[in-house]
Amino acid sequence: MSSHPPPKIESNHNYYVTTSFEPSLAEDELQLLLKKLFEVGLQTEVRQGEDSSLLIFVRASRKKSLQRAVYQSRIRDWLHGVRSTEPEQESSAEPQTESERLRIIHHLMVLPREYGGAGITPGHGQWKNVIAMFPLHDEQKNNQYMREWSKKTFLSDDDLDQIRDKFGETVGFYFAFLQSYFKSLIFPAAFGFSCWLILGSFSIIYTVVNCLWCVIFIEYWKREEEDLSCRWQTKGVSVVRHKRREFKPAKEIVDDITGEVRGVFPATKRLQRQLLQVPFTLISAVALGVIIATCFAIEIFISEVYNGPLKGYLVFIPTILLTALIPTMSGVLVSVATKLNDYENYETQTAYDMALTQKIFVINFITSYLPVFLTAFVYIPFASLIVPYLDVFHLTVRPFVSKEHATTARAEFAIDPARLRKQVIYFTVTAQAVNFAMETIVPMLKQRALRKYKEYQKKRTERTDSGLDGEARKASAASLDDPKDEVQFLTRVRKEAELDDYDVTEDLREMCIQFGYLALFSPIWPLVPVSFLVNNWIELRSDFFKIIMECKRPSPERADTIGPWLDSLGFLSWVGSITGAALVYMFNTGTGGPSGEPSAIKGWALLLTIFFSEHLYLMVQYVVQTTMSKLEPPSVRKERTENFLVRKKYLESTLGVRSSDDEEDIVMEDHSMEVSDITRKSLEDDARNWSRHGTEPEERFWMRQKGWKESAKVASSFIQNQAKVDDPPLPQFPYSPIHIQLIFLSPPPPHITINMASEQQPSSHHRPGTSDGWHGTISPSSPFNPEKGRYHLYIGLFCPFAHRANFVRHLKGLTDIIDISVVMPYPKGDSKGWPGWRFPSSNDEYPGATVDQLFGEDYMHKVYFRADPEYKGRYSVPLLWDKKTNTAVCNESLELLRWLPSAFNSFLPESLASITLYPTHLQTEIDALSKWIQSDLCTGVYKAGFAPSQEVYDQKVVPVFGALNALERIVARNGGPFILGSEMTELDVIVYATLIRFDTVYVQHFKCNLGTIRHDYPVLNNWLKGMYWDVEAARATTDFKHIKENYTKSHYDINPKAITPMGPFPHVEEGVERDWSKLSVGGVQHPHVLEYEKTLLVDAPSRI
């Protein structure tokens, strides 16, 4: 057997199943288990575990089985609205993250057979001997994370994404919540410290601000949840539920929609069972309340009333009682709550967990907060009335006291006014430290002690075995007979198998209880948030340490929220508005009695204070909720944008909607459609054509006019004839109006439908045999994965649209990752009439142009035909080609510009990977500007240049300079060096590709000569010079020979002599002004241009 180091062995396994069988049934049960795993496409390896247990190593052996499971999971998500797009076909489905792969494999093992799983449920039914299922920790990665995060104050979004990728969304949401909670505590900690110094305890100002902070934090976290669920693509995942194995339907019905028989449990029957929660809550409150109140009374008596012998020992009685009775009673109540939850018979695990969490929260609320409630609202106000009745405790200890001590065992009672503050300090400081030790340090010490004990037992067994004969000793040592190259690996696995399971609910419960102390009782001691801020910095790291060192790695589960704990936070915040008002009213009046108790409490005033405080809280909560709802999280906006782009692509592919890159060819084609005169010869040709195609009246009707221009010419003759007939004898009489009626002839055209679930929809959204473009993306989640050398880019150095893609290729350092082929700038077309650009026959034929480096084709249209032999669209550049799948990826420049800058970040150094052209904080401005920059400027120059008439030209040239005027003001306002200020964005790339051609070509060739960049736009001219001379990617991708000769030598109708002007000179002026305040804002002052400029900046974002 060859030697494999532990990391390689580790990487081949996905899950570890620990089993323990009775010898008599071992073989049959084990064979059944292994068979079930095999049937769902999982490979297994069996090794010896500790204490007569077995370790079964599991991995996905058949790639198709894993792909099928991933595809089915994504299809289920898509059908439930979790995914906005239909998943790629099954053969292309690969897990996006490690957590998705582990989750899918876990589902293959545990889901019922009807959902494609093996139906293995550890500890239940026939699988009661399956002890655990868990993936193995990645020690190298975990240690790396701990080293990096220990040096950070805050975790970044990337850190949270790594946690989610490793442990799943449920754990990711917990750490995201803890991070947000920790960050949010900075303000109340600073404010509370200030109030503690200046205002002291029970401050009205602090109480109001603390209550407001609780509301804002909860609403902020709801927004963060939505943002994370969109970023992690789990929004709405809670609706994708599976039935619990323990669910017992009351009856079976035939579903009206599916026709399938399914089990149901009536909601009314479940509601009747849920009503049992009312007596359960009362019983819990009474049981725990009696224990806590009794121990509380004993503690007050011993510490503040009793003054006899043994007092130093008796003070521990309440602590001992609480330590013994509260966990016992809580365990009993949790057991009852679980039984009650089972009795309520929930259909899904999500609903079951939510109901159980709510029941346990009631128990936690009582055990955590009742002692402080008793001190604040019972002990201090009413101690002088209650304490005399505590003599029963004095009588209890009398038999243990001598007569001489009995007479002095009673002391004068005085209320301890500092007791409440000391109690809050204990729960918010001491108890937090104790809890940290109990959940982090003690388990670690316990594990080490247990390990030492097992080593001792092992050595003891070896000494005992030394006296046995050979066969007996061999049998006894069988468990240690591991292959040499697996010893280290298997030892580690056995250690992890002994670790405790990690329950994220416990950590969420802990944070929820902590938040309750802050919301309910921090007015008593304003340093509570300071304590929690320090504690949570440690908690953020200790909880991760706990997961990777003290617990088995949890099986990844998805979530889109922290679940019912969010409702618990809201409830605690609401209760805090009541307790805070009551505490301030009772203890901030300064009218305390001589013993420290409040002496001026009026019942009606207390109730009125609570009433107003609660209603003020509800009003503030509504205002905060309304305000927060107006703030759209970045990932939500990104999801909305992606959904829009998806709909747009489907519309384009189904309805033939034109993309932005179509504009040039559209206006050129429009210009080439000349209306021929109606002559005798043309009528004879039409007659022959009719006889060739048949003589149906309907066909003849539609063949009389060829195209819209001929229809316009015929209509013009009708209007002119009508004008002659209606010509009035007197000039003051008006002409008769021309009425237009649109008539829809029967039968109507076929109904157009958009099929979102069309069969075998290509990943690039191109339908074979149509004019659809290609709209694929390169990402780990698409069939086009980022790989070095896999992709080839076709461009023309003359084309402003291809310029965008080439600019990004140089800016991001992708020249070694994506190679290119460059077409010649002219001629456009071949001898057979095919439109499209030509490649040179050699790289020396035209400087800057290259042969087709990939296929050796001579024309661009032949490359397109390799992707789709029946393609009927444009043969344009840019075109991104995938060598691996031998097809086109994308030929839409704006889409390339959006995703190409981040597609290959994993291959780039940090300096290049950090470059983004669509930063989150500028997306609103970019989206608002790009709409009219693209339509009025980038394609506007073509609309003006190819205008078929003077009227059309006059109409189309105005938006070009209106856009330039607006851009001049925007760049000046933001102060350069880029359009939106200090950061380069995709707007700079889009505008640069157009403005670098403006003075050189568009002024003279497209007649856009109302002004020039260098003479009429000083700010834009300085921006253009800065881009060209300061940004290497701009200068490296600009070739003025290609640009000038393309326009002048391929647009024959505009420049029939194909003469290329020499100017302007220089192409780009030198000398960039660094002090932008010295530049005056220019612009074309034509009245129509100024009027159009105003329309572009209406309702623009503030930065614009």
C-alpha cells in the first residue's frame, strides 16, 4: 500500500459515521447500512473505532450522483423562489462551497427515500446503533482563521463568508449576529460610561437612549439578515422544508392540486394542543419562582438579618440550593416542554424547533431575570414589611445554637440599597466570566483529563495483556492494528468522534439572555454595555475556538434568519421599555426612605409611567421600522438588479429585444434602406414575384409595400393629395387634420409566451438558430469556471464596445489569463456578401491586428458559426470564447464590463484583486448615470452620424452634447480624477472608450461638431488626459490608427473616398492639471443642448 500523508487522506472523505452494534446483529445491520449508502452513490470505508465502535468513512464516489443531488436541491430552491434563475442542467451542477457539498452529502444520508436520500436517522428506529454523523475539521484552515482573527477587532464580510462556506448558513448567521451585536455595543458602551461618570444610575437620559438603541439594533439586524440571506442566496429557504420522521398524520387526503395522497394534521387540533402551553408556562413560573424566591428569602435572612453562629457557613446554603434545584427543575421542565412539543405533532423540523425554542425561552426568562425582578420590585420596596415574617428561618436554626447565642442571634434589619446594583454586576460581569470558563475552559480540561485517563487505562491493559498467550494478546490488540500510513489520521478521527456535538441554539440563547440584561436592567448600572462589549470580543473568538477544538464539526444547515430568537429579542426590548420606566420612576426621585427604600411611590403614577413609556416605545418602533424599510441593503439591491437582468435576458432571448451593442448596426442598416421609385420595371418584377409565391389576396396585400420607408412614402403621397383637395380658399382657415387609425387584422400573430423553464436552456441564454446574443458569466457557480488560459477574447481595437473589455483585461492584469485575437479595422465583409470583420492573413499584414489565434479563421462570422451554425445575428466584437466547452460565453460589452473585473480575482495578487469598478457605495450613482451615458452619448454619436435626414440629425445630435455638458458638471463637482471622484468605476471605462474617439473621429465623421472636447470641455479634457497618461490600461488599449481607419474606410456612404484626415494633432494633449479647482466648467451653450442637459440631472443622486 502506498503512503499517503494525512491531509490527502482527509481530503478524500466527506463524512464520518460512528456506529455501535450488538455482536449478534452486527453483520446484518452493518450490511444494510452500507447498502443504503451505496444506493445513493456514496462510497464507504470501515475502520475500528474506540470502545467496540466502528468508523464508517463516506464520500461521494460517483460524480453524477453528487451532481444530480445538487441539481435537485437547486431545482427545489428555484421552485420555492429561493433562486431567481432556473439552475443549469444536471451535468453542470457543481457545489459552490464546501458547506453546500457537505450539506448535500448529509441530505443524501438522512433524507427519506422519496427525497432521494438513504433515510438514515441516527439514534432512531433501525438506526439506533448509528451514534453520530459528522464531517472532519480542516485543521490547517481552522488554525489559519484563528491566527488571522485574533489580530482583528472586527470580522470582515469575507471572514463571515468563510465561516458560512465552512460551517453552513446557520453557524454563519450566528457569527454575523454576534459581530453586528458587538459593533452596535460600541455606542451604548461609550454613552453608558459617560452617563456613569456624570449622571449615575437610574438616569432618565440613559434609559431613553438605551431603549431607543434596542429598537434600532433589532431593526438594523433585520435589515442585516435580509442582506445576508440575499448575499448567501438563502432568502426564503425556510419554506423548503422536509417532513419530520416523527410526524404522525391524523388522516390522509388526496391533494386537490397534485392528486397525491398525503398525511395531514388539522390545524384546529394542533391549536387545542398548543393551548397546553398556558398551564405549562404557569407551572414553570410557579415551580421556578418558588425555588428562586425561597432561596432569595433565605439568602436575605442569613446575610442581612441573622447574626448568630455558623453564619460564615450558612451563607452558602442559598447558593447550594440554587445550584442543585434550578438545573434539576429546569431539566424537568425542558423534558416536559419536549414532550409537549412532540405532542403538538409538528410536520416539519423547522416548525418543531421554533416551538421548542419558544417554550425553553420561557424557562430561561424566569431563571435568568426573576432574581433581579425580586430585588428591584419586591425586596427594596417591601423588605420592611416582608422581613419580619422571615423569623421562620430563625426558628429553623435555633436547635443548632446554644442558649447564650440564641439571645443574640437577631440583628436589626436595614435595607441594603446597593444590593440591586451588586446583583446586576454579578449577572453582567461575574456570571459572564463564569459562563466563559464553563463553556470553553472546563470542557478543554475535561477532554484532556479524559484523554489522560484513557492513556492510563490503555497502559494498564497492555501490562495485563503481557501475561496472555499469543492469540489472546493479538485479539486484545486488534483495535490498534491500523495501517502505518493511517495511524495519525485515524487517531485524530477517533479523538474528534469523542467530542461533544455543537448546538448553535445554545450560543444564540446565551446572546439573547445577555441582550435581556442590557434591555431590562442596564439603567441600574450603566456600565453593563461596557462589560458586554469586552465579553463579546472574547466570545466572538472563543465560540469559534469551541467549534474547532471542543466540538465535532457541525453538519452545514441553511437558514435565512436566526429564527425565533429574533422574536425573543423584540419581546425583551418591549419588556425593557416597561422595566426601565418603572426603575427610573422608583429610584430616580431622590425621595428614598431612611433605610434606602423608595418611599414616595404612587401606584397610579407608576402605572401611568409604564403606560406612557410602552406607548412611546411602540411609536418609536414604528418610526424606526418605517425609516429602516426605506434603506435597501446592498445585497438586496444587487439581487434586485440581477433579477432585472435575468428578466431582461429572457425577454431579449425570447422577444428579440436589442442590446446596447446593436445600435451601431441598426442605424447603419436603417441608413442603407433606400426607397426605390415605383417604375414600370418594378411593377413587372412585383408581378413576377407574386406569381412565384402564389396569388392569395392576403399575400398580395402584404407584398405591395417593401418596408416601412416605402409605406411612409405612400402615406406621404396620400397626405399631399389630401392637402391639395382641402386647400382652403382663404389663408386664415386651418387645414383639415389627418387622422391615423391602427387596424389589427385577423388572425392575430401567435401569442408570445416567456417560458422560464424551457428545456435545456443554455447557460449563456442563447437559443440556437436565432439572433440571440450570448450572455454567460464566468464564476464558480456557472458552467464557465474561472481558469487560467481557458478563455479567448476576440476584439477590434477600433470598436468602443470591445475597447471596454480590453481595458478591463489590462487594468486587472488578465493578459496572461485571457489571450486575444484582433480583427482588422477594415474592410467589413467578404466577397460572398457575408458581413463581419476580417482577420489578417498574417500578424504583419496590418499592425496591431492578429490572425485568429484560436481557430485560424479568416472572418469573424465563421467563429460565430462554430458556436451556432444557424446563427442569424450580428458578428460583432467583443466575443469571449470558452476553449473547454468550445462555445461562446458572452458578446455583450456592458455585461462583460460588469462581471469580468471580479471573475479571476482568485488568480490575482491582492493589489489587482482589490480593484473593483462597481463598488457597493457607488452603485446607485453608477446605475443612474449609465442609463443616459449609454443611450445619449455612447450610441448617440452613431444615431447622429447615421441620421438619414436633416431633421433626424438635428434631433439626435442634441442629446450627445447634452450628455457631455452634464458630465462636465458632474466631474467638476466631484473633483476628479475620475467621474465620481477618487475611485475609478465602470463609468470611466465606458466614457473613455467614447471620448478618446470624439475629437479624432466623431467631430468630423459623425458631424458631432457643436463642440470639441479639447476646446469646449476643459474639465472633461483634463479627465481624458488623466485617463490616457496616468492609467496604463487606457493608453495600452488605444490605437488611433485602427480607430481612424475603421470609421473612414468602412463607412462608404459617409466617406465614399475613404480618405482619413490627418488631425487632430496631437491625438491627446499632454499636461494634466492636478488642482481641479483651477479648471472652469465648460460646455456647449446651444439652447436646445442646455434644455436637454437639465432633463438628465432631474432626480439624480446627490453625488451626481
